[in-house]
Amino acid sequence: MATKNLLLIGSESYVCQDFLERYGHQYNVIAGIDFPKTSERVKNYLSVDFRDDNSFEKIESFLKKLSLNFSHIIFASGINYMNNVFSVTSKDWDATFNVNVKAALFSMKAVYDYLSEKAAVVFIASQEGVVANSMRADHGPSKSALIHLAKNLSVDYSLVEDKDIRVNAISPFYIKTAANSDLLDSYFGQRLQARIPYQKFVDLEDVSHSIQFLLSEQSKSIRGHNLILDYGYTIV
């Protein structure tokens, strides 16, 4: 049976932590990359700041030291400064794209030699990369770029003969967590929920189950796809 090792980039995110709770037991080795570390669920851990270009050299050294091959990768690193066209700064824009997009591409370059012969990768994007929302002048375009990166990587990896690497993205709407429950329960949240055809917010369980599907062999024919989790928000 093939070794199942999992690499989490953005390992301290709510998404990765929930996935570990539900599916972590299925993996032999779990390694995490994020900044900063707040939990003890991931023992093989590297702290990086993706606003710093030295991060990718650190990742290469970290993976070389681990001396493992990874069959599954989740990229969940991201920042959201809540800017509109009037408030966004050049510094905000660069930081957002460095963390949300550049980190995905150059992390995949760093990890390539340590990928198993069969590997599945899931990028956590956002429905804000599909439809426009207010106060997302930098965040939305960065997630659009991440969604498109999954397509470009899929095309490039199709040319590789000795590895079968599949890359897909997941784009959730607001994920209800402990951090934003007050906001989503407020009048703002109620108005937002009223715009969703099925009148529901996505929860972490929805996201984790979707990640597991895209990491599994059940989705082996799905390549460069963006799976939108929003109870219909983006279809109306």
C-alpha cells in the first residue's frame, strides 16, 4: 500500500485544523508550514512568513531534512486585508499576492522533488475569486489568480512522465467559525444569508469533506477544477 504523507501549507488555519480532526488519522506522517504556530497537532513543523522570499529556501531545507515523499498537499495559506479600491495600498497588494498566490506556486516548486509518484493537491481559494464583493480589491483578484494557477499547474504537470500530479481548488463562501460567528449572526450576516438561495452558510465540515474527496482516488479524473462551496450564492 502506498505511503500516505500529508503536507499542510497554512497548517494553523481553521480549514487545516478541522481537516486534521476529521481525517488526520488516515495519514502516516503530517508536516505543517505556517506562521506562527499556535497548535500542537503538527509535530513536523516549519514557521515561515510568505512575505519574505527566503521562505522558499527554508521550505526546501525543511523538506530535505524530513527526507519524505508527500502524496497529499493542502495549500490554505492566505490573508485578507478587507480593502476597497480607495483604501488598498501597494504594500497590501504585494503582501496579499505574495501570501495567497506566489506562496502556492513557489511552494509547489520547492516540494516537487518530494512528491510521490501519485500526488493530489488542493488549493483553498474563495468564491471571492469567482464573483466580486465589496472590500475585496486585493483579496478577490488574488484568489482568482490562485484558481487559475491550479489550471496552469495541471497543464504543466500533464507533461511529466514519471509522476501523476493532480491539482484542484476549492472556493468556499464565508465559512462559519468561532472567529466570525458574531459577524455572521449579526444583521449584516442575516442580510448576507438572505442572498444565498439555500439560506445557509458553509461550515468547516463542508470544506473538509470536499478536500477529502479531491485528495482521494474518487476524484482522479478531476484536474484543474474549482469546486465552489456556497449553497448557490454564486449562481444567482
